[in-house]
Amino acid sequence: MEIKTVSFIGLGALGVLFGHQMSKNMPKENLRFIADHKRIEKYKREKVYCNGEPCDFNYITPDEVQEPADLIIFSVKNEGLKDAVQAVKNQVGPNTIMISLLNGIKSEEVIGQTYGMDKILYCVAQGMDAVKVGNQLTYDHMGKLCIGERESGYTSDRLKAICDFFENVNIPYEAVSDIYKHLWGKFMLNVGVNQTVAIYGNDYSSVLKEGKYRDIMIAAMREVMALSVSEGVPLTEEDLNYWLSVIGKLSHRGKPSMRQDVEAKRYSELDLFAGTVMELGKKHGIPTPVNQDLYNKMKEIESAY
């Protein structure tokens, strides 16, 4: 198995970040960016930039029929996932692999409901400090893509193929033996850092130093820890400290996606974070007051748009 053709759906921060890196290391015609006619016209008219470099992307519409992609990468916002699942249907073949760069713990299941979980490799994007304003993406740290099979400790041919591909196109990556727990760990981090910085701070500096905001972030993360035990994916203090170390390496002036949403007056992925925590809390009878408070405060912010 060898990955030669890749299709992206979604040109947010991660789509631009990793798409641009791939575009420098593979034939243009083998890298496709799926978008509707209106978006394509906008991208071509205004261009898309990554750290000041123009991105020369190969755009195609969902209705164009081509050879199936070896790899499909979902990099849309959560609210656009269901539409994205339908938009890639002409790119899917019997051997197509799919990965999701979305936040949260549910996107793989949503994609798998249509195409089958046998096409899904789990992926966690971490360690990047990308900020996208309009058509301009800037970053100091590219981060990496952590990938793995749902079955812990299993190394499949397709996992080897995607590792080889990432090597060839210079994408930082790590094959993780327990990727589902890693996915939950990233969710724990996002619940803490995304919401806290979105509501209380301007950038990562607000939670990288000791004080009230860092305490709120960690308290929100601990509620996810409590839920993870009941969900059969127990996170530990070691996991908490690992994810705190991940954000500790980021640029202090970087901003999580949720803060960028606030500044652009876009509705955020609040339901994906606090909403999911509160839902699981009710399911297991576990109190989640910190996330309830963050949820209420974020709703107040969004109600003023």
C-alpha cells in the first residue's frame, strides 16, 4: 500500500498548515482541495497565505469525478462535518484511508457511519500555534499529527503507509499505540485551554503562568479526567501533566481556535467541549460545575454578536 493522492476537505487553520507543507513536497495534481464553486472563486481571487507564502492549491468541486484518493483528510469545523462527509463521496474508493483533524472525540464515528470504521485511522493534531485571520495563516510551531489504529498496539499496513507518506512530505508525526486514549487526552486539553483562553484571555500567555486562569483551565480538565474513568478511557495525573507540557511549548502570543472565533464573532465549538462534558456528566451522574460555568459565560459572549 502506498499513498500518492490526497484530498483535503476544509481550509481552516489546519487545512492550510498541513496542506501547504504537503504541497511543497508532492505533485500539485495529486493534492486536491475540495470546495464549492463560491469558495474556490474566493480562494483564487483573494489567495491563501501561509506564513506569508502564497498557497498554490489544486481546487476541485465535490461533483468532480476523479480517481479515488488514497488519503482523505477532514479539516473542517465540527458544524461543517456532516456536509463534508457528503462532499468527499466522489473521492472515496475501496482502499481509501480517512483521518480527521477535528477537535473532540466524535468525528471519527460520524465519518464512519457513512463510509465504515474500517476506513478510519485515528489522528490527533497537537502542538501547533497557528493563527488564521482572513486569508492569512501564521504559526511558529507546526506541531505534529499523532496517528494510530483504534485497537491498542496494532500496527497495520495502512498505518505503515501513512507513516511513510508523512516522512516523504515532511509532516511531523508520531505513531501512537493507544491513540484513543490520546484522543481523549487532547479533548481534555481543549476543554481546558480553548474555553479558558476564549473567555478570559487574549492568547496562551494567560494560562501558561500560574494564576486564576491556569487554575480554571486545569479544573475544567480534571472534570474530563473524572468522566474518562466512567467512559473506560481512564486519564491520569501523568496524562494531565503531559498535555500541560504540550501547551507549555507554544508561542505565548498564539491563540486557540475558540479564541479566534470570539475575535471574529463566529459561533464556537462550545457544544463540542463543555457541551460534551455536561452531557457525559449527566450520563454518569458526575458533577461538571466548571464546564457549566464556562458554557454559560461563552453563551453570554456569543449572545452579544
